[in-house]
Amino acid sequence: MSPSEAPRGRQHQSPPESPRRSRRDDDVVRDAVATYAERWAETDAATGRFLELVTGLLDEAGINYLSVTGRTKSVESFAGKAARIHDGRLLHPDPLNDITDQIGLRVITYVHGDVSAVADLLGDELAVLDDRDLGQETANEGRWGYASRHLLVSVDASRTVPPSLESLRRRSASVQVRTVLQHAWAEFEHDIRYKGSVPAEHAPDLDRRFTLAAGLLELADREFSAIRDRLQEVAPEPRPAPDEDPRIAATDLAAFLAGRYSDAGWSRTDHYAWVSGLLLELGITSLGELARALDDVDEASVSAHMGYKYPPGAVRRLDDTLLAAYGERYVGLTGNAHRQGALEGRLAKLR
């Protein structure tokens, strides 16, 4: 999402606006917009820090995701939302505090189970001020349509964060979490309804077709989840690694880990290649060497000490096992330079 892009959510369900506002309301809106414009650059910088924080949490947890993006609400979009009135009153009487999506993040996952895992992770690591499962709300109404998990989060007062993120304690961020299919439906529906012109006589048929598409995509989401679960039960045989590359091939490592951690979820594709580089730093260049290195580790004890509150991916499980096997040596690997603090915290748990 670009910095100027407004979050879409369910904007089409906003209360109707009235063309009339009181002079006092005009003053409130004008002052709020002026202040927001003055602070926009600072807010945009905070968006980048929230994006860094959430992406780091997902990577550390080993949860598989397609993308994490962020945007800062534009001044124009803020002004439009601040000016909304309902029943003759401002919908947001204190716009600077009432409009909570000034910082917006969006996490796109592959399967529905990972949506819950992301929400659980954010609940563990951040303070959740609001949590709405709009897909479940739609289902409770006995229909299909917009589906997305919306959370409002802030940095927990008890959480220790790097100095660069300390300023986030005064802010909150709106986080949308949805599958790639839910995202496709929401984006297409938004573009058709709000960027095009739909003649009134075609609206009922359009509504029916969007409803049908939403139901089909929900079925597809379920099938993708079933496919992933089935593949985790059957790990393919690894292939010999090419002679020119001493690292264990990412595909072979994925197959090995699927067999070893059959209860773990998939990890991001690039994480298999990354951890293969860490194995090379440890001098491990074959699956046989890796198996021998892991055999002396009590992995049940590792899991117990870590106390996973969300389904860890296979790479995260391997990461923790290697940490238990090699200790400080693993923490000091070049490939771990960007996360030494997090690894030291995990090593303390193991000890």
C-alpha cells in the first residue's frame, strides 16, 4: 500500500453523511485536519516502525505469510473521515483520537489457519485494543461477503522494545489480517463498487454474483488448508544437492523438516534458504549431518521451555533446536547478527 492509500475495510457501510455541519463542528474538523497535516511526516515515520515491528514478530515466530504492508492515512482521507456526521453530529467528535486507522498495516497469509496464528501472535506480543473478525460476523448473519480480521494494537507497556521503537508507545495501529483469496475478493469488490459506475438496474445481479464468489472463495480457502495439512503428512524424498553449492537445497530442507516436524506449519520459502545458510556456517552441508546434530537434543524439552502459544513453523522449530544444540555459537553466527538480542532471550528460556 502506498502512503497515500486509505484502508478499505468496510467503508461502504459507514453511516450516511449529512451536508450540514454546525460552525463549531467545522472548527473542530478544520483544527484537527491542520494538526494532522502538521504531524503527517511524524506519523508516516511511525508507520514504518510499526511495519518493522510486526514483520519482525512474524519472522521470529516463523509464521508463513505472503506480505506485510503499511500505509499512513493521507491528509485528504483523514479530512473526509473527520467531516462525517450522523444524526446531525460529528461521527468522530475528537478526530485526532477517534480516527484509529491513521496507521494501517495489512498482513496477507496463504491459508485461513495462519490468520488466527497472526492474530494470536499480535495478542501475545502487543496490547490489543480492539479485535473484530468481520468474516465471522458476516457468517453469523447467515451470508457470505467481506472477510477480514481487524485488530487495533499498541505496544504493551510491559514490553521492552529497542530505543528506535520507544516512540510507538504513544500510538496505535490498525492491522488487517486476511488470506490472499479474501484479499482478492475485497480489492476487486472495492474497485468495482467504488471506482466504477454500476447502473442501478444491474446492482441486484452484481450483489448476487459477489455473494456467489465469496462463497466459492471460502470453499477454496478450506481446500488450500486441507492441501497443506495433507502435504505435511507426506514428506517427499530429498534429492542429492548440486555439487557446486555446498548448502542443503531449500526444497530438500523443507522436505526433511516436514518429516521431522510433522505437526509444524509451513515456513516462508525464503526462510528455508536462509536457515540453510546458517547450517553452512555451522559446517552442516548434508541432511545426514543435520540429523546427527539434532539427535542429541531433547526437542520435547525445547518446545516445553519455549511455550509456543501459536503454531510455530518448521524453520522456527529447527531454529530453536539448533539454538539448544549450539548455544552461544549459534547466537554469534554472521547470519544471526540482526537478531542476536532475540536469540539471547530465547537461549535464556532454554537454560
